[in-house]
Amino acid sequence: MGVKIERLKKYTAVIVILVLTAGVLSGCGLLESKKKTVVTVLFNTKFDLLEQLIEKVYPDIDLQAEQSFNPGEQLRRLENGVGPDLVITTQPLTGESLDYVLDISDMSVTVAYDGAVMKNLKQDGKIYQLPLPGQYTGYIVNETLFELEEISVPNTNEELREALITLKERGIAGEDGSNFAVFSDYNANIAMFYTGYTVPDFLGTMEGVNWLAALWTQNASFSGVWEESFTAIGKLAEAGVIDAAAIGRQRNSIKYSARMGRGTLAVLCGDSALFSECVAENLNAVEAGEAPVYSYRMLPFLSNGENSPWVLFSPAAYIGINSSSGKEKQEACRRVLELLSTQEGQEALIQELNTGISCLQNYEAGEDTVPKGIESCIENGYVYHVLFPERTLEYLGSNARKVMGNKITISEALASLDYYVREGADSVDDAMEVVGVMEEDLLLHDFNVRRGESEIGNFLADSVADASGAPIAVINGGGIRSSFYKGEVLGEDLEAVCPFDNLIVVLEMDGQTMWDMIENGLTVCTDELPGGRFLSVSGLTYVFDSSRPAGERLMELTLRDGTPVDRKTVYQVAINDYMAGKRGYVEGNGDNYTMLNWYDDETEKGSVSMVKETGLTYRDAMVLYFDNHQGSPVRAQIEGRITDLADYKMK
């Protein structure tokens, strides 16, 4: 008995030692992991190269990047207290927004950048952001098309318009009839076109310099100054050489570089990165036997008279440090900014952002990054640095979209811009009207609405179902562009989350069509950059396997009560008219939902019938949903509506 007790004591001692050792080791592991300071960043790229560089130089910093293609989401997160540690904005922050970023004037790297850019970045003598590498912007021209048609390369805006009309008359245009396009994925891109148009005859003159300086102090107006540029650009739309509907978001943006590569666009307003893409797309088209070899050049923005042409330059964005981040994170962010301000850091950024021009004074560029055709502008100093007060560029682009979409007049657009500059975003239209209250954040995070079930997707699908009266509703993920945050929901929040004006319709379809519809939504569900056709649902549940080949991913489709969808039974489903072919299916419009086609006469009609056109947008549906829940905050949660079997395979 004594031996057993003694042996038991030994075993116990060994166990205690092992437990303590494990604890110490795990504690060491915890200490080791705690040494890494997590620094978050939100932008339209994944920053893989930057992550690798930081890991090599600063092993104690863990950069965690989230992709978002909505430039306005950065500030919305900051305003709601959930912003990233490194703050990246497409235009410099001004006014009250400076409260969200740290004063970095004490950093030595602030004097390492181009003096002209940094001078304009100063706010009350302080520096809050550094410029990231940028691009030149002008007109990308397929000069081979001009040569074949014996048309001289334009020297004025009028010559450009006449050349485009002539080329169109001779059959050089795409299926939409246009042969000139503006890179317009973001509002700021459209604004760059309108800005560039004004530079030779206004912004590049002393009068324009004084006007912009006065705009920064809220002592200048767009009205009475910018009408001519809006009118002249409108004439391009009237001539049918530009697709105004695409710019006005009445349908998808056209496939710029691919069409330039195939020769169905003659001119494209864009930057030097897009220039490179056009050249690469032409090589692809040549290899596929779809086009001959074309030669491209970049034209600067032209004068209406005899003034010198100008090319635009702007940093891709501006980076600063979140003032709400803790001291440890802020110190880590400072070190990251120092690393970005080196040759190696700039090289990584240039690759990440697909840009070519560093603002760092001593940066040694490798291969020539200046597109053919604008060399003399750069050599002679005719380079306009675009720098408007915070958000003004985006708001200019937003209003230009509305003019192109015939939603407002030019005078209304300019008056709205003036009001915005004077009063700020908080007073534009009914943006600050409270429409409801959210109980918790409903986040658009890492493209969750394009990969699987999400709280915000469920909320929106339920809103559409309620507003339409249909038992089933589906929402395409591409229609959701921002997050909702806990607390009051304002009119501007609805606009940010759902910026498109597609209308809700209710169609009748059989179960097979509904199966095909969901399957189509799964074809672009990828790990890298999922497409916007993925469907959130109300009144349905479905199970899929993203590891299977596209077209074979949907495994189960059931109604809310668990009843399997019958392939022959007819159901009523609320969708948007975009999916039903209202904008056609050219250039990726309609997200390939041709089985739902009701409107487009150029495409075979689907096996569907119209129940009703509601005339409501997604925004209208959400307003009605909030109205029906007055007095209590709205909440949404994950309910098991959508399941990806691949997630379980990985586990």
C-alpha cells in the first residue's frame, strides 16, 4: 500500500511538473504572440507585398489589410469609432475630419516628399498625411485607328469631338455605340475628367489658381465658373460618342481596357496604369486573333483655344495615423510610415497600387513610367497637381453622374456643389434625416456579402421582401457597397450602402429557374475577388460547395420552412430590374442573370412572367422597413440561410 502511495506521489509530481511546464511554454507562446503589434489598414488592395516587407523589416508588427472598393467607407468607419489604424483617403482630410488623424509634423519623413505636394497638404502649418505614389491622367488614344482613318491626332477639344464623331460614323464603336469612355468606377475618377477638362483654360491659369485657393477657404463658387466644362462634356453624350448611361450608373461601367485592346474604343480618359492595361489587353486580343496590333499614346487635356495642354498628376491616396488608436499602435504606424518613405517601401507601394510615379524626392525610378505622348508636358512643367478640399472631388463626381443620368440639371449640380463646399456634407439634401435605428453594426467586411450569409445581406433581403410583398427575395451582393453602424441611421447611410437606382420587381418563375438563378450567383464565389452576383436571400435557404466547379456548386435549395424547392412549382420572387435585363446584358450588365430576362429584347427571354413593378429602390425598401419598426432598434443576425460546405471541409 505504501509503495502504491509513493508511486502515486511520483506520478502526481510528474503531472504537476508537466502541467507547469506546459503552462510556462504556453505562457511564453502568449508572450511571443503579444510582441506583435497588429496594425490594420483598409483600402482597395490587399497589400500583400507591403505585408511581406513589414514582416521582414519589423517582425514585431503584424499588418492586417482589408479590401474595400468604396472610398467613403474609410471615413464612415472612423466617424463610427471602428476605423483602421492606418488611415488612407483618396483626397486629403480637412476640417473636422482632421480630428481622426494624428499630427505627424514631428516626423522627419515629412520633408522627404515633393515640396509642392507637401505644401498643399499642410493644414494650419501641420502635416497629418503623406502622399502615396500616383499616376498621370490624360486621354489614352488608339493612334492606329486615327492613322488608318487618316484623322489627325486632335490638338483642341473641338477637334477631339469631331474626330470621335467621324470615327463613329465610320463604324469604329462598341455595341453601345460609344467610342470614347471615362474611367468612372469611382466618383473621384469622373471628377478627374471634369477637372482635367478645365485645366488648360482655367485651373492652370492664375485665375484658376486663385479660385482654388479661395475654394479651400470657402470663398469661391462652382456656379458661374464650371458651366462651360459641364456643357462641353454634355455635348459628347449628345453626339452619342460617350456612354452617358454607364457613367450615370444606369448600367455597368464598360470594360475599358478590353475594349481599347480590341479597338472598339478610340479614346479613353484614364491614368498611366490604365494605359499599361490597354497595351496588355491588346497583346491578349492579338494572341486570341481578335484584333491587330495597335499603337497607343497618351494625350494631355486639351485647350478650347490656344492655351498649352496639361497632364494631371495625383497621388493614388494619402496616408495618416488614426488618432484613436492606442499609443503602441500609433508608434508602430509611425515606423510603417518611415518604411513606406524609403526606396524599398515606395517600390512595394507602386506594385501594390499599380502606380508609376513616386512623390518621394530621392526615389530612383526603374523603367520609364511616362506614357508616350506626354513627355513634353512633363519636361515643360505643364503638370497639374490635383488637390481639392476633402470629399469635394468625390462630390463633384457624384453630381456629374447625376447630370449624365439626367437626374439633375447642370445649374442644380453646381448649386449643390457650392452648398456642399460652404456647409459640408452634413447639410447636403436630406442626408442627415434620421430614418431609423440599428441595434448593432451590420458590417460590409472582406466582401462577406459576396461569399456567404451576412447580417447586412439578411437585413436588406428582408427589407425587399417586406416592401414587395413577395414571399421570397434575393439581393445581389454587388448592390451593397457599405456598412450600417449601431445607432441612428441617416439618409446618407442608405445612399452609401445602396448607391444604385435599380428598381425592385416581382417575377413569377418555376423552381428550376430559381435553382439556375442561385447557381449563377455562385459562379463567381472565389477566395480572391468574389463577384457581385452572389445572392443574399429572404424566404429561402441554400447549401453550396464553393470547392466544386462553377455551375455545379448548389447542393440544396429549400423554402423558409424547410420544404425543398420543387423544380416544377411556380414561385413569386422579388429581384431588381437590373437582374431582369433592364440595362441589358452587354458589358457584364445584369450579372448574367439571363434566365430572369424580362426586359432586354436583344437577349432570349427567360421563363418568367411579371407580377408587378414596385417602383421602389433598395433604399426605399429599407426606409419602409424602418417605418414598420418605429420605436425599436432594428437588428439582423446570421440564421443559417446560406451554408458553404467547403468551410466545413477545411475544418
